[in-house]
Amino acid sequence: MSTTQNGLTPPSAQDIESWVIDFCRELGLPAEDATSNFFAMGGTSLTAMRLIASAEERYGEDVLPPEDLFERSQLGQIAAVILMNSTPVS
């Protein structure tokens, strides 16, 4: 497994997916698995902004742009966007 310049191991897709599911549960949404849809579970623009802010705090700035959340709202898709935007390009 590779490490970043600061010596830390970057998060795995599974780690991020688990975090997204757990955070949605903290928001009071009935998240079951990666196929759960953020908005179909009752996610609102307010809870979307809370998810975006928390993702940025945890994984870095601009890891979850609002337009991506609205276009890719299954939890597994959200995790994939975060992973794609948080992985440094070599």
C-alpha cells in the first residue's frame, strides 16, 4: 500500500464508503448500504451541505462538489467521488 508525502496511508474506497454510510446514519437517515440513495432516504439540501462540509473536513477541500452529490446520490457513488477527488494525482 502506498503512502502520501506526509507518511499517511490514503483512505481506501471501503473506508470512505463506510464513513459515508455512518455519517448519513448520524444525520438521521436510514442508510442501509452503498446502494442507498441519499435523497430517497430523506436527505435535504441542508443535510447535503452538512455531508459536504464534513467530507471536506475529513478528506480535504472540494472532495464532494454539490453538483456531484446531486448527480451521483447513491452512497457508493458519493464515496467514489470523494475517493476520486481526495487521491493525489501522480
